[in-house]
Amino acid sequence: MKWLHHCFLTMFYFWGCMGISAAGPASKPNFVYFLIDDLGYEDVGFAGSKDIKTPNVDKLAAAGVRLTQYYVQPVCSPTRAALLTGRYPMRHGLQVSVVRPWAQYGLPLAERTLPQALKESGYLTAIVGKWHLGHFQEAYLPTRRGFDLQYGHYNGALDYFDHTRDGGFDWHRNDQTCQDEGYTTHLVAKEAVRIVHAQPPDKPLFLYVSFNAVHAPHQVPEAYKEPYSSLSEPRRTYAGMVAAMDEAVGQIVDAFKARGLYDNTLFLFSSDNGGPQPGKVTNNGLLRAGKGTLYEGGVRVCAFAAWPSRIKAGSVVNEPIHIVDIYPTLLKLAGVPLTQPLPVDGKDVWAVLTEGKPSPHEEMLFNSTPAGGALRAGNWKIILNGNVQETGEPAVETSVTSKKKKAARKGLVELFNLQDDPYEKTNLASQNPGKVEELRARYQKFAAQAVPPKTAPKAANFKSPRVWGKTDAL
């Protein structure tokens, strides 16, 4: 009997070390990714905002780790493609612009998506908000790409109140037209809360909350603007939009707490690109430039990760992390094999988040297009052709907006040491030709693997919505 008792205690100790109870396997964690659209780097309190209040976001950030060097893509669709595949968008042909309404392409169907992979491990998967990765055929819709549940819109720049874009209606539930009325940020929050409360207790949840806030058009109910009367337009309205988004995040987090799921949930938060029109609408702090560029203000965004039972509250990580890293990190936490036909570019960064370990990246690609690109290796960053990019977005720096000045920048090589010069004020290319050639060679290895960019339709084609089955889709 003593031998049997000893065996039981040994097994119980082993189960405890492995995170397993005698009742059965420990439940897999829930994952929530809050992706904010066009948020300025310093437009939330935890990142330094002085004029916009974000108490709910700040509280959640304080419960986890702030990521001070978190990188995404220069514009919307490429960032979403990177998040959902763990692969750089130059592998998808989505590296130069957003997926426009009625574009005859989307995220390639050969890609294994994050929700598809998580479903292999029993996850319920839901997207609430903006898709922006193609809708021209049913095969490209969210519910065909791994999401069990879908609610929201397919395109960017949506009217927040009537849910239209370029004359077409764009609001859907499970990829069928939905006539729900209301401010989109409110609708996104309401649906996310509903999903959390309806979540089966025996299934883990992946909830992708992809706000269209705070992207233009700048619209918000008047009540949210009242606290910001000291700000001039359009920043006043923008501040109200940020406040509405913050309220929505708080409601969703409260739903997890009410269901007793909060302690077993990893929350991730970031913008999808740098803030556009910095100084007029958004605030990117001292970071150079903004959306649509490869400077830090375009690709480095405010971000954090919070998991109350696993990540140290109030911690800070200054190591570079890219949004492609989320894919392999979540798959490992969910126990999903990373083996797949298309290799990922992302790295598992769990030890970076929880232990402050160094970034696993030897180099990090910010983008590669026929017009130029950028790469970081250690503290060194090379930018080829600067603002001469085929992003489909206007240049942010007014000093290079004219065609003549843009043309003059072709062939420009810029080299920055981000440790000494985080705001990219001093081009060191002429002083470090050896480092330029080293980084250029690393960049060219990626550029040689890039597929041709997919082309967007001309504005003249944005006239009538495509229709298939029962779905009236933009």
C-alpha cells in the first residue's frame, strides 16, 4: 500500500508540473487579438498619450507586457495577411497596397490560416470587424478561410453609420448580408460580447477583433467628442473614436471576466500600421513619418500582450517582434504542429514575452516591393527608396509628396542605427558602405523570393457590388 501511495503522489506531482489536474488535461488558452485600424503610436495612454484617455486599454496593458518595438506592415491588408499566415506579404502578392473593393484577388487559397490551424486543436474561431483580404469569390470569404463565425465588413474606409463603401452595402453575419443598424464600433463590441457569453465551456476560443476604428472616415457619436472640445478637428473626432474603441475593449474584457475565462486568456493588442497624417490627425510621437512608409512611424506600432496567469504584469520588452511571430507563437501554445507546405517567416516569441529573452530574428523584413523595401538586422535598418513605394496610399512626409521630389529619391539608400537613432534622423549609409552591402544582400535574398504584386482595380470599377448566392457583397 505504501508503494501504491508513493506512486499516486509521484503521478500527482508530475501532473501538477505539467499543468494537468487529476480531472483531466488543462484547458487550452483562449486567444484574443485586438487589431486597431490606423491608430497613432502615442494615441493610447500606455504608450504616452497626453490628450486622449484610454482607461480600459491601459488597464489591460498594465496587466501584461508592453511591446515597445512591435512591427507590422505599412498598410492594412498586408498586416492582416501577415498575422493570419505568419508569412511576409511579399509571398502573397499583397505587399504593395490594400485589397480594394471589387478587387479580383485576395489572400491566396493555398495559405494555411491561423483559424484553420487552431481549429485542428478544437478551437472555436471568430472574426468580428474588418476582413480586408478578398471577397470576390465565396472561397475567399472568412467562413471559408477557417472562421466558424464572422460578423462585420469586408473592406476598409467603411461608413460607421450606414455601413457603405463606394455606394455598396458592406455588413455581414457569417458571410450573409446583415442589416443590423448602429455605430460599427458598438456593433463589433456587442457581437464579441455575445460570442464570449455563448462560448461552449469545453472549447477554447480564438477571437479576432478587427476594428475599423479609428480609420477614416472620421465619424463618432457626439457624446464621445464632448470631453475633447479643446482639440481641433479632425483630431477631436478622432479622439472620440479612440474613446469609443477603448470602451469596446473594456466591454469585451469584462465579458471574459464574467464567464470566468479571463485568467486563461492571452490578449494581444496592436495597430495595423502607423498613424496617418501624424501631427494633424494622429500622434506617432517622435517616430519618423507614418502610414504608408517604411520609416518607424509607418511600421512600428503601440502594442502589448496580457495573460494574467502567465505574463508578468507591468513588464516591458524592448526586443523587436514582428506580427508574423504571432502565428507560430499561438500555434505552439495551442499544441498545434507548425509543419505545413508553406514555411512561415515568423518565430516563436513566447520566451521573449514572458522571460525577456532576445528576439529570435537574425533579420526582419519590413517589406519588399518592385519600388523598394526595408530590412532590420540587429539595431541596423536599411531602407531602399524611402517613400517611393507602391502602397496605394499618399506619402506622409509633405517634403516628398511632389512627383518631382519622389523621382529624385529613386535609388536612395538609407541606413540607420536604431539603438542610437530611433527616430531615423541621420542617414549613415555613406559612412558604413560595408554594412549597407551586408544588409542589401540580406534584403535581396527576400526580394528574390517575392511574388509579383497583385493589381488593384481602377476607381472606375467601383460602381456596383458583386452578388453571389444570398450575399450582397462589396
